Amino acid sequence: MSDTPVQTSATVLTVRQVQDYHAVTLVAPAIAERFRPGQFVALAVGGEHTSRLVRRCFGVYEVKSDYGGTVELVFADTEPGTAWLAGRRARDQIDLVGPLGRPFRLPRDPVTCLLVGGGPGGAAVFALADTLLRRGCQVHFVLAGPSAKQVFGSRMAHRIGDSSTVATDDGSMGEKGTVRDVLPRVIEETGADVVYGCGPTTLLRSVTQIATDFGLPSQVSVEEFLQRTGACGIGVCMTCMLPVHGEDGVTRMVRACADGPVLRGDLVRWGDLGTIPFDALGAPRVLSVSEGGSL
């Protein structure tokens, strides 16, 4: 099995609506056999003669051996590209590149893992859960969303997890509250050794802060940031840059697609996303008057 991504014409097997989201299953054996949890795929949308040139990047919910290898993606219909994807039918063809990006780093020994997911991007925790369970790890879930319709996978989490906790802003499913409200208690109750997060940037920031407070390592997928900013998915366009602390303490700008989407949560400068911090290596510097410069 090669780690090299491939470009292929994938056949649509099914497109179904799941609460407020859509799930599309694609027959793509070459991508399925190479996939590792945390990686993503980039789809061309709009058809052969479309003017929509930018690919859409999605994490992978599930990989199966059916039909030689299938890949299932979960997404929200929020713009013309995803609307086109939601309208596909069985046997349609979609140009697909993958698997792309860096996957989650897996524990060497069986440990207690806490998986936190929110929104459609949270679907990616289930591909990770499958691998962790096969390695003998305990897997506990925390799933969150504004309301019940925005929580993906609660039944699956209840079925396969050692425990599952759901939190919604309006209390329509599980507990009323956010990840920040329930995560500290779940960490204590489960005795988690590591925390993984997939979903909105605000959720990942909370996951990181709370895990750090408990002295736990965190790995997060910045797929949502990549979806909002990325254009190519392969590290060429440089539109999905974000600031990350290096092991040496120096801040560098990294690509969410090629250097991520999985990153150490404690190294991401969450408050500076969308900017180039002045102290980042190679950042442009402005010499102020107070430093002896002239205007």
C-alpha cells in the first residue's frame, strides 16, 4: 500500500440526508486502501464544464471494503458547490483526489481515548474510533451541536463507544450546554489519556484548552478551517496558512492541508487564526517611529 495520493473518477453509490447534513458514499478503491484516519479528500464540483474551479475538501466518515473499497463523506449544504454535490445520484462520476494530509498519530499501546466531535466535520472521529477500537483502546465520545439536528453520529457513538455524552446548546438532545461545559467532567469520569477533536474551530479551541488544563495531549483536525480557506488541497495555493508554535518555541505558518489537517492542539495559535502574527518566522515587519524608523 502506497501513501501517495491518487486522482480518480469515483462512482457515486448513494447520497442520503442525515439530519441537517448529507452523506455521500463513493466507490474509490485506490483511495480507500490508502486512507488513514484524519486524512481528507478533495472533490471537483459542478461537473465537467463548470466554472467552479476550487475543489471542496472533506474529512472521511467511514471506509469500507464493499465494491472494492468505498469512502463515505458527511457535509453541510451551505453553498453552490455543496448543493451540486448533494444533488448527485447513484452512478454519477466525481473527480476525487486523496487521501490527503497528515493523519492522526495513534497510540502505541491500548489507552483511554476521548473523541470530541461537532457538526459535519465531527463525522471524522468515527473512522478514528474504528482504528482505535481495533487496537484495544477504550473509546469515549463527546458530541456537540447547536441542536439535535446538528449532532451527527449519536446513535453510532452509543453503540460502539465505551461511553457517549451529547451536549446541545438548546438542550434538544443530551445535556444543555457546550463542549466546554461537559468535557472537564467526562475527562475525570473516563480517566482519559489523550483527547482527539474534529469539528468547528471554536470547539477545537475549547478541546485544546481543557485538555491542556488537565495535562493531556490533544490532537485536532482543522478540517473546517481548511474548508473555509483552502483552494487546492495539496499545499500549492498557500491560502490555508495558520500559525503554529514549533517545538523550538518559534511560530511558523503552516498549511492546513499539507502540514495538517491533524495538528497538536496545544501548538496552534487559536487566537491568531486568519492572521500572520508579527512574531512568526518570516513575517513582514513594520519599523515604527519608536524603533527609530521614519514614516
